[in-house]
Amino acid sequence: MSSRNIRLSPAERALAPLLPKLMRDALDRIANGAPPDPVLTDAQDQLRAAGFAPDYLALVQPETLAPWQSGPGRLLAAARLGDVRLLDNVALAAPG
């Protein structure tokens, strides 16, 4: 839990775990063969509907941060919740 989380209101603190949950859900869908772009767009839409202002969700190659093509990846996220910018990243094991 980041030190910036103490700046969240109680309601925002209760909502904050949605970011990593949606990230894990998106990676599960991608690992099961769903194309990344619509999955990430859907996750951003869900974040917006919940009150977040996403800056980005980007699936990248872990070594270079280039857009993900195949193999292991890393999902990077930044989203504002109130006045706080939350950052997170989650690993994608090689699909298949």
C-alpha cells in the first residue's frame, strides 16, 4: 500500500482496490486469448464508471517497455482517484 493512499478519503480508499482487480481481470482475459486493446479499453471504461480518471493502461514488454507483442508482459496503470494519482503494475506470464 503506497504512502499516497493516506491522502484518499475513506470512500476512495474503499474504491482503490478496484484498480488492481481490474488489472488482474484484464490480464486473465488476455492470457486466455482475448485481444489486448478491447480488453484494456473495457477496463478503462469500468474505471471511469467507478469514478477513476485513468491516465493510461498499457501492456508492454517488460525489458523494453515497448508495446507488448507476445511472451511475458507487464500491465502498467496510472489513474486518478480524487486528488490522488494511483500507480500500479502487474506481470503477465507468457500466454498459453
